[in-house]
Amino acid sequence: MTGEQQVLGPWPRGRWAWVAGLGVAVLVVLTVTDLAQHYYVPLGAVLALALARGLALALAWPRPRIAVLVSLAVTVITAVVTTPVSTAEPWPFAVTAVFGQSFVLAIIGARGIGRRELVAWWGLTLVVGVIATVLSPERGSWTGLLTVAILTGIAVAVGDLLRSRAETSRRLVEQEDISRAERDARARLQERARIARELHDVVAHHLSVVVVRADSAPHRLKALPDDVQQEFAAIADDARSSLTEMRRVLRLLRDAPGEQPPMGELGPQPGLESLAELIATTRRAGADVELEFAVPDGLDPAVELTAYRVIQEALSNAVRHAPQAAIRVKVRRSGGDLAIRVWNSPRTATRPTAGSGHGLVGMRERVALVDGVVSTGPTPEGGYLVEASLPVEEVVVSGDQGAGRR
């Protein structure tokens, strides 16, 4: 916290709190001394007026407008109950009254009172002096009012300058926050671009090599059985699909956040209607997969995409970690949620393929984005279970509902 913020808060903080409290106390003591020595006024009234003057100054931080009203009221009451011991003493504003009112005007200006309102309070201060001098010209002089006008005018100018300085500081802080946010956004975009380059240069390259080798295998390797040729063709098709998905990811990484890709540049994202193809692809890899699917049409595309990716990752994990195991996939509507359950039986003696562990993390992140929940873990029988529950909006059904077992 800056020193200026400490001074201009609802009440000064830190060392400035002591300074403000000391200033109020000094003003009270000086007011008592000033009124007791230079004016005819009872001692009890002196103490009361001095405390009221200190109260006005203390209120300048938490209650600026009330503070200036109290200060003017104390000035009026002081003018009524006091008589100068000589014509050399200022009236209706005693010396301490002038400084007290000046301090109040400076503080309320610094606290955020607008320039026009601040000038209005300054004008009201002079009006009080003019009225008092007109009603009792024998007590005061116009020359004394000129001094009051100059000192309070300086206080108004100081208060307005402090307010302007505070506003400038606040705007600078806001600009620094905006600049910091822009730098962070630029850094994120640069990191996204770096990731896109790595994916393009490494993963996409190797996938392209897989496509070329799988397509050319029947021509390079003579007398391949038909089932082997079909397997190479399936590998090439799967690699091409992976390349297509990779290109979509690269475009998303390179696009600035919030920008919409041109129409037709990105193909439709997979949904629940693509589950049959996903299951068929997994079966071609040698897995025993059964799908139970009973979900109406018209779900939110984001929910469908999340469901597809969860099932895709669960199938991939099952094939990788439990080769030859039976896999069961169940997707159904359960109240206001889309329930997903992917289970696989215990793996055989075949050594599983090691994974990185990032797939489950990504699965949880995807599910969290649609306010869903997911749980994963081994079953008592030695298999593995993935369950997810995704909240869905009300379904608008068009045509027959897609339900059945594949």
C-alpha cells in the first residue's frame, strides 16, 4: 500500500493514523488556547467549541460532507458566542477556525469530492463570513475575510491536486494490470504456438510416415495375405483420421482465444453418433467390445463431444493396459445426467503397454469443463472401471430416439 493510499483511506493507516490523531489533538489544544486568550467566552464554551472543532477535522476522512457542515456550524456558533478582546483579533473566523476549515476542505478534496462541489463548499465558507461581518461589522473586518478566502482557496487547490494525483495513480495501476494481462495472454499464445509447432513437426510427421508405410506395404511386400492387406489399410485409415484430428487441434492452438474459425475450415467434432465407428475401430484392433447405447437425440454438442472423448480414452486405456480383455461400454440417460460406464475385465498374461498418465488427467479436465464428475479405478475382480456423469439440458427430440445395443 502506498503512502498516499494510507493517508486518503476512510481513516489513515499505519504511521499516518498517529499523525492524523495528533493533528486533531493539536487543533483542540490550540483552539482552547486561542479562544481563551483572544475572545470573551466562558471556559465551558471554549472546551465545547474546541472539541467540536476537533470532531469536524476527525470526520473529514470517514464523512467528508458531514465534516465540512460540522466545521461551518462550529464557526457560526463560535461567532455568536465570542467577542474579540480587540479589533486586531480576526472574527468571525478565529485563527484556529481558519486553519481547521482549511484542513477540512483539503482533506475532503483529497478524499474524492468533485471540483465543483469543493468550490461550492469554499463559497459557502465565504458566505458565512460575509453574513457575519454584515450583521456585526464592529466585531470583524473585510480584510480578515480576504485572508480567510486566500487560505481556504489554497486548501481547495491542494485538495483538488491530491484527488487528481490519486486518480492518476489509480489509472496507472489499472493500465499496469491491463498490460500485465496482455503480456500473460501474449505469453500463452506464444506457448500455444510452440506446442502447435512441436505437434506439427513431431507427431504429425510420424503419423504421415505411418500412413505412407501402411499404404505402400502391399506394394513393397509381395504376396501378403488378404487379411494382412486389410489390416494395413485399416492402419492407414486410422492414421489419416488421427492426422485430421491433429490438424483440428493445431488450428485451435494457433487461433487466438475467442476467435471463431472460418466456416467450413473445421469439420464437425465427433459426437455420440460416432460411437459405432469408434467401437468398430477398436474391434478391428482385436478388442472384444460391446456397446449398450440408449440416449435421445438433441444433446448439447459440448456434452456429446466430452462423452465421446471419455469413451475414446477409456477404450484406449483398456486396449493398451489390458490386451484381449472384454470391454463393456454403457451410455444412458439418468435423470438430468448422461451416465457413462466403461468397464474391462482383468487383463491376461500379455504384457501391457506403458502409458504416460496424461489421458486420465485430460479426461478429468474435459469433464470438469461441462460441470460433470468422473471416477476411475480398479475393480475388485482385477479389471478397471471408468464412470462419468455429465449434466445435460432438456432434450428436444426430432425423429426417433436412438436406442439399442450394438
